[in-house]
Amino acid sequence: MAHVTARSAYRQLAERLNRFPQGAPPTRLLFSILELLFSEREAALVAELPIRPFGVAEAARRWKLASAETRRILDALADRAILLDVEDDRGRHHYVLPPPMAGFFEFSLMRVRGDLDQKALSELFYQYLNVEDDFVRALFTEGETQLGRAFVHEDMVGESAALTVLDWERASEVVETATARGVGLCYCRHKMSHLGRACDAPLPICMTFNGAAASLVRHGHARAIDRSEALDLLAEARERRLVQFGENVRRDVGFICNCCGCCCEAMIAARRYGFLRPVHTTQFEPAVAEAACNGCGRCVEACPVEAMTLVSANDPARPRRRVARLDPSRCLGCGVCVRVCERDGLRLERRAERILPPETTAHRVVEMAIERGKLQHLLFDDRALASHRAMAAILAVILRLPPLKQVLANRQLRSRYVERLLAHHRGRTAAPAPVH
């Protein structure tokens, strides 16, 4: 690896990161960020790692290093939250290189660190994500399946609608069922604090769960918390009118951030590109009771994505009267506006159409890869066929997708095997049940 120059090492790493469904456009700013986070040698080594989880033996084979030296390097990278070291459902230890977001970009600012120039990094992040917005636009607007979704403020759902709130729609259910829970600094507000632009919303309030939380806690990037404290943090975030933004899956949610409208990149993206649905909405939206609305504008001020406005009430008796008006195409359905209304002029109602998020992270990643034309990277990420186990897991997800996405997947893979597998699966599912 010594022959690889710094420039080519970071370029190779950028190319490696762009094999994720949510990539990172290679610009001068990205290379500056990578130079702060990775040494030249680390960049060259990490560029060789697979997208899927891997063990020490596979990394040693790719790096052509002894197992002991490989483990030392992997553990050092995990200590800096560049890698996550996790256990799978069979108790086997492996490593994962997370994508830039949600991933090692955020992890670099989840705590105050002396081993990293966080002010310089924050300035680079701001320019890369908030000014030169190719990254955010690609992350939040490409494809139909997005990285994150909003959670409804559960205590703002009326009694009649509350009976229909499903478990996967509740942030509290994520907390209750998680195998591990961690809390760290809000990456977005921490970044903005270094630029003198942060609001007064709490910093230590963004949570990770399950395997990611266990790794981040183990290496000191997050603090372990129990169910009770996690639920208290959710309640505090709701009282502070923050949007609960989490991983866009129904099961084993990996993170829930508590987002303000001024600092948080997901909310900024939702304002900029609202018509493209950069954040998956909840299954609710506010309905305005015009008779009760006094046009105070509190809901307009509170909405983090500018979905509420004030318009003329068309009231001949009171020609200057104004009332709240919702733009459904921009609304996240979070319920923040309902919380601030003092006149019972807003209530949350079910949306006419219910859209199910992907079931698990694996499903989300496969769907995002198909929509962004990157499915082949999940199967052939080192220009050689991945393990049978990894391929079987991905194919299992493909078989559960709608027919149109199966066609898109097969076109990207250009595989006769996949084509025959899908045809066989369609034949089985279309066959009538036998009559006894």
C-alpha cells in the first residue's frame, strides 16, 4: 500500500464511498474532509473494504496483512467511529464501514474530541452539505426510498386516531424494543455551534439503537442509556418542538435524531426539496378547523419545513381575518404545529394513502440501490462474486419487492440466474391454490 499516493488514496476512498446507495460526490471539499478523518494509509486500506459486513480474515486477505495487524487497524478505526464493530444475530463479530450519512460524518461530531479538529471539520461539513449542496440533494432526493422518516408526536394524536397508530409508527416503540440504546451530541447543532449559528435546542439528545449503539457506546462516542431515560429524551424533544427523524424502516430502527428546523440537514433538505419528498412523512397530517383558528401564526412559526401559512379566511363579516393553511406536499406529519396551537384549531388526521417503509435496513439498502442504479455494488463490490450467504440475503429481499423494482434489479445485474429466479418466483406466487 506504500506506493499509493495521498491523492489517489483519497480518490479511491471517495470511489469506494460512492458504491453506497447514498454516495458522496467527489469534490475538493470531500477530499479535505477525508484528509481530516483518514490518514493516507487508512484511506487506501478502507477503500479496499467491502460494503457488506466483514470479518478480520476477509480484511486481512484484501489488505495482504497478518491477522494481528489487521485486527489492530480495524479496532483503531472503530475507536474513532469510522468503522462499527458489531455482532450479528448469530453472535459472530464483524465490522461494518457505515456510509458517510447516516454514518461516520455524524459520528465524528457525536462527542467533543481532542484527537480531531472539530471546528475545521464543521466548517468543511457546512460548505459541503449546506453551501455546495450536491451531496444533500443526491442523498435526500434521488429515488423514491429515502434514508429517513418522521415520527409523529404520539401525544398529539387524538384518541380516535390513536387507536390506529401502529407500533412501527411510534418512536417510543423503537426505544422499548431496542437491544441497546445510546445518546450523543446532535451532529447538526454541534456543527453549527462551531460556526456560531446553533440554536438553543439541546445538544445531547440524538439516539442510536441496537448494534450501532453498542459499538458507539463501547468506544465512547455515545453514552449508554436505559429505556426510561430514552423515553424521557423523546418527551423532552417533543416539548422542545423538535421533529423526531429516524431510519426509514419498520423494524430495528438504527437511529432517531431530534431535529430543529434551523440547524438540521434533513429539515433544511425538506424545505429546499419538499415537493420531492426528501423525508418520508408520517401517516398523519394536520387538519385546520377554521372556525377555531384565530390566525395567530404560532403554527407557521413552529413548522420546521414551512408547510403552514396564513391566508385570508374569506369571511365577509371579518374581512381582515386570517387562518392557517396547510401545504400537504411539504408537510412531514410530525405534529409540532398541533402542539403549539392554543385554540384547538388543528388536529392530526390519517392521510388518505398509507405508504409502508421498508421492513429492515437490508430492505431499505436494496431498494435504495435499485432506485439509484447501484445494486451491482452490493453483490460485486470487489469485482468478484460476493459470498453465497450475502447474495442469498440480497436475493431474498429482491424476491419480496414489487414487480417493477424486480425488473429494475434484474436490468442492473444482467443476470440470467436472477431472471430465472424471478420468473420461477412469479410462477409460484401466481399459481392457484390446490383444491382439496
